[in-house]
Amino acid sequence: MNLRKSFLIVLVLALCLLLSVGTALAQPVTITFWHAMSGSRLGVLESIIEGFNATHPEFEVKPLFTGSYAETLTKYVAAYPSKTGPNIVQSYEVGTQTMIDSNAITPVYEIPGMLGETWDWAQYVIPITNYYSVDGNLWSMPFNSSTAMLYYNKDLFEAAGLDPNKPPTTWKEMEEYGEKFLASGVVDHVYSTGWPDWIFEQVLAIHDHLYADNDNGRSGLATKVVFNDDFGQMVFETWTRLHDKGIYIFGGAEYSANTAFNSGQIAMLIQSTSSLAGIIKASEFKVGTSFYPRFEGYPVGNSIIGGGSLWVTKGQSEEELRAVWEFLKYLGQKDIAIQWHKGTGYFPVSGAALKTLLDEGWFSEDQAYLTAFLQILSGKRDTAASTGVRLGPFVAMREDLVSGLEKALAGQLSPKDALNEAAEKMNLKLKDYLELHGK
């Protein structure tokens, strides 16, 4: 082999090596994202992630649907010790204390400093950041926040001889409207709810009533629930009475009751604001929205944050953490926050997004989307009850509450006994959690 040919071979090999190294260097930093978004929400989320990956070729977010909120939280807690979990996980608000105490999380307020940046956390909607903050510091990134509100079928209101622009505002009116609906024969049952456990929490917060001691578990780990008093019993008694009359029908967990509302089988639904876009799209009638009904004569609190936020797993490489942070910042950008809100009904997380929506007349065109904002900004925001509940074993405790409600509705226990039984079971869980995590 002559010298010229040998030189050419070496040159080709060197070029191939450089190309392979360049290809390796061009590989994006990949991060995984576990989430619980399904139904119409899933398509919106996937579209947003596709947009991020397209505009940030140096990074790649790989989303994975991991089941319901509860299933996602359970899988994450199980995966962390073996380091098989994701870079980012979505957890609903009920899992907040569990995540804080897990020792698996890097609080988001620490991330900018770890990467040599500063960040203005005041740009996010205050009731949301208040819920997810500890001592004024934000632990998880606002993303899919919601609250509960009343949905109603305007067409059925007209058919029953009721004013479609005057939905009930109190539980007394819920009962009166319910009786008129049943008398008209338009529906067999009048209303249902999603998330009955969360709806009960909303009742307490709206009336500035604590759910648990130690300021709803915010000034220290809660030791007992305090909702099984005269007010809580009145709530259970009201729901049981309306159920016995045929006005209220138990709709199951999460979003199960939406189907009955969308199909016109019931006239009203108390559900998360996150269902709004899906309900409007699926319904062949005029959808109205209104504030959550109140009990007259009781203190005014505020509706509380539901939905979820994004948590960052501890122990990532700097490259992964940079990718995570860029993605979290992207989600909070004005246009992305608006896309998420319009596609789902969840709150836009930033004040800039909210202002743009107001300026462009979004809420004037469809005032159904305005209800949730007006409701969450209309009451108190400076009390523990109106800030929200934070308990370690909250996921399992909610199951006790729903079980108690079902027993009351079925006549197996009186509303008072059902509520007390639930409270006893929940207090045992709080005791176990306090022994494990208390200091």
C-alpha cells in the first residue's frame, strides 16, 4: 500500500470518528416525566411537550402516563429508592405533604440557584403558590391547578321552567331547585359530584372551617381531623337528605359523574374546573357555570386549589437538572400557559397569561371560564382553612371519608355516626404518620 493510499484511509477513518463523536455530542439530554393526565387533557399535554422538544433540540422530554393521581404517587414513592423513577413527576395536591417528607425531592425554589440563575416567583398566581409553599418557599412548580364549581345544563333548566341564568347559589336553593326538577319529570336525579372527598374539603374551606388541627397541617403535622363537628354533620345530613329525596345521586370517584351530566341525565354537576373544556366539547346543550353553593349564615372562606403540580427528583446530574428547569420555565411561558388553560380549563399559572386572556376578551366570549377565577379570588386568602389542607396520609384518609359518605347515603349509619367513624379511622392514620415523620 503506497503512502498516498494509506494517508487517504487514515483521513477517512478520522472523519468517520469525528462524525460519530459529533453525532454523540448532538444527542439531546433526555428526561422522563411521569404524569396522570388522561382524556382530553392528555392530547393538550402531548402537544405542549412536542412543542418544547421541537424548540429545544438539546433536550428531550419523554412523558409517560402512569395511571391515576393515586397510582402515579404510589409508583413514584416505590421507584425512588431503586433510582428507577422519573426526573419529573406530577402529583395531586393531596400528595403534597407526602412529597415534602419523602426526602426524594429537590424543592423548585432551590433549582435556579443551583444553576446560577435567579427567578421571580411572584409571576405565578398567588393562591396556587401559597398552597405549595413551605415557610414562603415554593416546593413544586405550579402546573394544573383547579378548583370546584357548579356546572348546569341551561336547556334542562328551561325545560323544567327555571331561569337558565339563575343557578342555585345556596344549599337551600339546591334543594328547592331539585324538588322542582323532580316535579317536572325532566330528570330522574338532579345533581351529582366528582371527587366527593375533595368536594367535602371545598365545603369546609368555603366556609372558613378547618379540616384538621395545626392549621390544616400547615403549622405542623396534623394530629387529628376536626371536621366531625356540628358543621360537618350538617353537611353530611344535607347530602343524605337530598340523596333520599332523589335529588342527589352518588357519582363515584374522580370524573365518573361527568358522563351523566354530558348525556343530560342530570341537570347539575359539582366538579373540578379542569373538566370545563371537555364538558363543553362533549355536551350538546348550553353549559352554565356558577360558584359552589354555600350554607347561609356561616363565615366566608374561599374555594381551595386542587389539581396538581410538578416535583423534581433529587440527585440528578447538572445536565438533567438544566433540562428539567428549561421545561418547567417553558410551561410557565405566557403562550404555553394560555394553551394549557384553553385546552383544559385549568388555571393559567402566571399573571401575564391571565392578563393576556383578559385583554383579548377570552372571558367575555365564554364566561364559563371566568367563574373559577372570580370564585377563587372572591373570598379570604389569609387563613389556614382557605389556604388548603396538607396531610401526610391524605390519599388513604380520603378513602375513609368516601366510605363514610357511602354508608350514610346507604342508610347503614346515620350521617353523624358515619362522619365520626371516618374521623376515627383517619386519626389513626395521622397518628401512624406522626410517629414515622414527627420530630
